[in-house]
Amino acid sequence: MAASKLISNNVNIFDLDTPALVVDLDIMDANLQRMADYCDEHKLALRPHTKTHKSPVLARKQMELGAMGLTVAKPGEAEVMLQASPQEMLVAFPTIGPAKMARLKEVARRTSLTVALDSLEATEALSAAQVPAKIFVEMDTGLHRVGVKPDELAPLIAAIKKLPHVRYDGISFYPGHIKHIGEEGMGEMTKLNVMLNQTLEALDKAGHTPNVVSGGSTPTMYQSHMIFGMTEMRPGTYIFNDRNTIHGGACLLEDCAATVIATVVSTSVPGQVIIDGGSKTFSSDRLLNDPGVTFGKVLNAEGAVFHKMNEEHGFIDVTQCERKFHVGDKLQILMNHVCVVMNLHEQVHGHRKGEVETTWPVAGRGKLT
């Protein structure tokens, strides 16, 4: 794998300066190949979201395995991902403001640009700035975050078709309200299929047949072939997975590639250890489908509970642990939400069987605009 820096041989992940973000390259490679094989088997285009890894190094690897392009949220991320030379780039977030329009225009000079949006105002801004973009009109399928109602698609598409410089190309959706593929989740999948079927029939009748139907989510990623009419998917977390992916039923613990190595810096309070990683190191996202308060699973300390954070301090309850802890011990922690953790770290150490092989920068971190 190409990288910014090669680490000397025989450096173990537990010998790194901490807190250190590490990725098991064998697990990551297996995750990437599994998704590539799944999309190939079910004739689904793959346009992975780079919000998880934030790295052109890994984006190139995804495209080498068959991804037709990349997905980003912000112009700043798009600018970074141009380093991977994608043929297609989707900005899957409503882009508003003249500064962003100017930047998207430059991105469109270097790759085929698509923008997902849910308003005529956003499309008119792209058109007025002469950004040569294809448009996905976003549909709300139940999350109620962004997207228009299904019956609002046709009039919005009709208005977009009248604008110069931009071109209607399809619709997009994100079924993020489906958190787990259990009985309830499969019931929601059935409702989604009915909604999408009716929507596509209505668009066909109105003369707005989409070239692309772009969708998918992490919990539903390996059920995407069951979603009627969907032509492409945009998963992001699958490259590493995390605790929330496990609790959503989309992967197993052994499918999780990214962890954080932290050092025990204090054992002064009985029944508790403090590690050198707090909210500047870990996501504050709670665990999906769990009422408890935890910020990660300690993999090498059975019974430990990571339950509280300050900026620099991680509080771990070890009252249920049989092992004894000492200052200087190294703990390996699986995070709840890997995408946010990636954004907090400047670099990632790739390892195989614990031996560090390479490191790369998190080039897309902090791209807020």
C-alpha cells in the first residue's frame, strides 16, 4: 500500500507512542474485498463514502477494487480526494454559499461532479455559478434529516431540468432510520421497497426516469440487493467497521479493523484506571441500541468499562476485571464510531498481526467547508 511514511520493521502496535490509531490491514483488505465481491455479484455500482477513512491512499485502493467513483460531504473533502484521481465524485450534502460554489467549479474541472440536494435554491446557486454538475435529488425515506417527500420529487425535478449548466441524473436516499437488520428492520425494508417502487413508477410516468438510484446505509449494506430499483450504494464504515456496526448487525467483532492503543497513566483510584485518551481521541457517540454509557470496548481487559471522558482523560471502571493494572500498561480499544475518531487523529498506523507495516496521514480530517 502506498503511504506517506514507512515504519521500520518489527515495531509492535503496543510500542507506539499513544494514543495511537491503528488499522489491521488484513481485516481491512478482507472488508474491502467482501464489499467489492458483493457489488459485483449483485450488479450494484459502488461509490464509497470517504467520510470514514478520509484518505486518498485508501480511496485509490477502493477504486482499484472496482469502485466507480467516490462520495464526499464537503467541497474541502472533494479537493482532498482529487488526489486519488477519481473518475466520478459525488458531493452528498446540500452545498450552499458562493465560496463553496467556486470551489466545486474547480473540482468539476478535474472530475465528473455530481451533487445531491433537496431544494431548487441549491440547484439555482450551482446553475448561476456555472458549475457543470449532475444532480441527484434527495428523497426522505424515513430519517427526516434531508430530502423531499416522494410526491415532491417530480415538480422539483421539472424545475431543475429548466436550469442551464446542471443536469438531472437521478435520485438519492439514505435509509438511516433502519438501525438494525432484525425483524423490525426488515419490516422497515419492506416499507422502503414499497415507497421506492411507487416513487419510481411516478417518476417514469412524469417523464423523469432517473439514470441513477443511489442509496444504502451501513446497517443495510449487505441487504442492498433487496432494495427495489437501487443501482448504486455509498457505504463508508464498511472499510473498518466499529462497535455500532456490530450492534447494527452488519458485522462481527472480527470484522473490525480500526482500534486505538492507549496507555494507562494512573491507577490511583481503586477500581479505576485512567488512560491517555479522552474526548480528543475517541468519539462521544453512544453505543447504538444500548442504553448504557460507554465510549469503546477494551479488547484486552475483559470486564473493563470505558464510561467517562474528559479532553485528555479516559475513565475505565475495572472493578469487574480479574487482571491487575499498572501505570504504563497498554490497552486496545474498539471505538463506538470510527468516522469521528478518524477525524480526531492526524495519522493511522497499518499493521499485520500487530507488527506495524506502514502509516498514512488522515488527509481529509477537519474539512468543515
